[in-house]
Amino acid sequence: MKRGFSLLELLIVLAILGLLLGLGFPSFLRWRAQAELDEAARSLAQAFQYARAEAKRANAEGCVRVWREGFAIGARCDTLSASTHRFSQVEVSESNYSSFPPLDVTFKPPYGTTDAPLKKFTLRHTRYSQLTRNVHVIGVIGKVVVR
């Protein structure tokens, strides 16, 4: 009695594994791209929330300057010349303001309010352009929403 697999059995198993991998791999790549996009949107939203909290805590202005490839956080917008937080395979594709990029969002003390009714940023994955997330800084109160 012989033990082990025959060459034909091994080839059939490899063919089935190859087929399953071929069907599942594109879904995995799309899932990974969505995760990168969600991470970038959360990171940008957290930057807005941090700048707002600092404006309230320190009783001084807080600023987030947004470029296509990333953003920077600081006390004053005129001192921010390059993005310090860069996105991975994600870019800010559009905003509802014509002066983009860069676009400044300034939070003023003592309540962390902004000077604009709404600032909307659309983040898009560079490989899968149909994947998007929106980050809104809503109204004068400066509330941040990720959609």
C-alpha cells in the first residue's frame, strides 16, 4: 500500500487553491484600500478636533492647513508651510472652497469656533478612485463629522 498524494491530486488541489486565491485577492485589495481611506479620514478629523480643543484649552488660535497629500497642525496658519502628516495612497481631491490647496481651518478661542459655515473635504484613494470619504467641519461651532 502506497502512502502520500499522487501528482494528479496535488495539481487539482493547487488549481483549486489558485482559483480561490484569484477570486479573493481583488476583494482583499479593495478592503485594504477602504481601510487606508478610513484611516486618513479619521486622522484628518482628529486633527480638526485637536486644534479645536487646543484653541479652547490654551485660549489661543488653533489651525489645521490641508494640502492634497496631507495636513499640518499649528497655532498659526502662516507658520505652516508643508504637510507634516502625510496620507498613504489617499489624497484630498476636492473641497467646497475655491482656494484649495492649501486650505486653512482656524479655530478661535474661547469656544473653538470657526469663521465659515461649512468646510468639506473629500478624500479619495489614489488607486481606487471610486472610494471616497468626506470630512466636514460644520458651522460656526466647529463640529467635525466623517461621512
